[in-house]
Amino acid sequence: MTRPRLLLNAFTMNTATHVSYGTWRRDDTRQTEFHTLDPWLELVAILERGTFDSVFFADVVGLYDDYDGGWDTHVTEGLQIPNHDPAALVSALAAATEHLGIVITSSVLQDHPFSFARKISTLDHLSGGRIGWNIVTSALRNSARNFGLSDRLAHDSRYEWAEEYAEVVYKLWEGSWDDGALVRDRERGIHADPARVHKINHHSPRYSVEGPHLSAPSPQRTPVLFQAGTSAAGRAFAARHAEGVFISQGSPEAAREVIEHTRGLAAAAGRARGDIKFFQGLTVIVGSSEYEARRKAADLDSSFSETGLLAHRSGSIGIDFGGLPTDTPIGDLADQVQGTRSAIEGLIRAAGGRTDVTIADFVRHKQQATRIVGTPEQIADELERWQDAGVDGINLQYLVTPGSFAEFADHVVPVLRARGLAQHEYSPGTLRRKLTGADNILPDTHPARAWHGAFTPAPVAP
């Protein structure tokens, strides 16, 4: 049986410490140089050498929830502070690359949909259609307070907000400009046809957007849409909207359950099951022998900060682990979660539904369950196991950067290519076309396309 190729995505963040807390202190990483352009240019050159499909920038717009009663640990450990706006990097990285997709995280909280839609259209134009958007709802209390709210909304209410936000930007991207509206007729002096450019007149208690969209349609119109939440509400949102879903399950079996359920929801929503690509988050440690790989893993483990790991996991789910015994069962805490609920649900699923797994298990699970250590051939074998569970691609997390990505590109990708699991060269077209092999624009089954032509006046009967 011929396997489809694996989609390859690099996972990073415009900060010194993303998820491998403590490794910023090592001499073999450029994490502390994140505020300069050169390490990012080096990274994207490596990724294109390895024919990665895309690079994905995580982001937060506030501090993680308190650890040990406050936020001093976040600053001490560099827990995603300081961090810079990934959207500001995109133009430079697009100019330095030819094929690599660039996916940025932007919360419905941080940017008004009118200005966000314009920014994304501009970036998609400048990159030749290589932009993706990771849709997030901002689970952090501090994020909400940074944008005028007294506290974060309840978990499911945030997804209700995201539904309307998506509707507004879809109206702008898909409906405001008809096909062919940008005429550029020099002889007649008509740059665009006003009969084919429309105001959207969206009005609700949350948003009032008259329009029209100030940007003409970009190569993809709507960027490639990603989402990362796998809670019940997150899956339902992904089933309606996402083209790519980032998952971080503890085993191929747990991944299979999430994938099959979400694809079933997508089919029930009128989309094709294959409309969504699933990217499993993994770290990879490569050695010329298994012994060398395990030696490297032990060396990296010695760099980790347990306090940083605890603070990150604590702050992401909204429960302060500081002062709690690390043998506290997660099941005792699950009802308190208003942050990233899918993380704790994923651990319980990976444990076969047991709720007696502990805080220590929770932290260890993040570091170990999604790690592959071995030779390039052993790593390729493990990636095939994930693929057999329904995973379409991997979301490669670094332990040191750009070293983790370079080792994968230079040692694992050649093995994947020999097995037909990685591309030898890029195909032409936009990010959407590269990922799906289909059109540059969304399929008609996607809810965004319902707004295409929706504002065009109906023809007058003779």
C-alpha cells in the first residue's frame, strides 16, 4: 500500500522559552536571540531545505495564570515573557522564502475583525498566498484584562465569540469583493468596478462593521484556517471551520479517537471528512545510533526547569499547582478548569479514562509522551505508527533551535523521502493548494464560502 506523504510543520514562538523550559540556558540554542531577525532567517532556510510545508507561530497576549500565588516565576523562567508579535515577522520571512507557509496565531480577543482581515489579506498578497491563521480564543485571565474585560469568559462562551468573529472576517474576505471586481482597465480609467464591491453591514451587540473590505481578494481569499483546541467545544468549532487541527495526544490510539470524532462532526456539518488535516505535536531527538540518541535525550533532560514546566502546565489550564502536592490526582481538579481544557482531557484519555493520574503525570506526559528518540529509521517507523492512526502530519516542536529542526531536516527527512513520506521538492501554488492538492480557495462546503457572492444584488427581472 502506498502511503500519502506526511505534512511537515515547524512549531515555534517569538519568545525565548516556548515549551522546553530551561533549555534557553544552553550554548547550542539561539532562543535568547528571538528579538533579532537573523535566527529566524536561519530557521526558515533550514525548513525550506527540508521541504517543510509550513512554520507555525504560537502566541499569547497575556501572562499565564498565577503559579504559587503570583507571576514572578513566569518572568524568572521566561515563561513566554518577553514575547513579540509574530505577525510583524511575516513579511520578512515571506521575502526570505519562496514556498514555506507561514501560520500565525491571532486571538479573537486581540484584534478587531476588520483590521485583522485587512492585515491577513495584505500578508497573503505579499507572500503569494502562503498565510495561515491559527484561531484561538485566549484562555488566559491576564489576556482578557489586557483588552478591557474584567475576566476571561467561560470556556464555551469563548467559542461562541469565535463563531461571530469568523463570520465577520468571512464576510470581508469572501463576500465584500466579487470575482473580477479589480478591473485595472487603463484605457477606460476603471481600477475597480463599484458594482462588484460591497459593504457587509454586519451589526450585533459585539461588532458593527459596515465595510467594504479595503483589500482586494488575496490569492487564497481566506487564509488556511487552523485550530488547536480538542475539548468538546473545540472539536465542534474545528469541525465547522478548521482545515488543519494541531493536536497533542499522548498516544496514536488517543489521536485516532480525536481525529475520528472530529471528522465525523465535520461530515455532519456538511463537509468532507478529509477536509481537515491533523498535525500531531512531537519532539524528536535524532542519533546515529539508539545509544547516541538516548545520551542526547538525557543531556537535554538535564537542562529542563521543573519549576518552569509546572508553571506552564499550571497556567495553561487555570489551576495554580504551586503548593499542591505533585501526587494530587488530576480528577480532583478537572472541574475547576476554565483554561485549556483539552490538555487535561487528553491526559485522562491517554490514561484509558483514569482520573487518578497526578499533577506529576500531567507534567511528565507533556515532555515524554510526545517524544521520539532514536535513529532516523526508528523515528520514521514511529511516524508511520502515528500516520496509521489517522495523523496527516506532524507539528515538530524544538528542544533547541534551530538545531532540533536542522537535525530533522538533514537526517530524518531523507529517510522519509526514501519511503515516499516526504516531498523531494515543492509543488507550485498557494499554501492551501500545497496542503490539499486542490484549489487555492476554500471548497464550497466550507461555511466561509456561503458569503461568496452573498452581497451581490440579485439581477432585476426584465
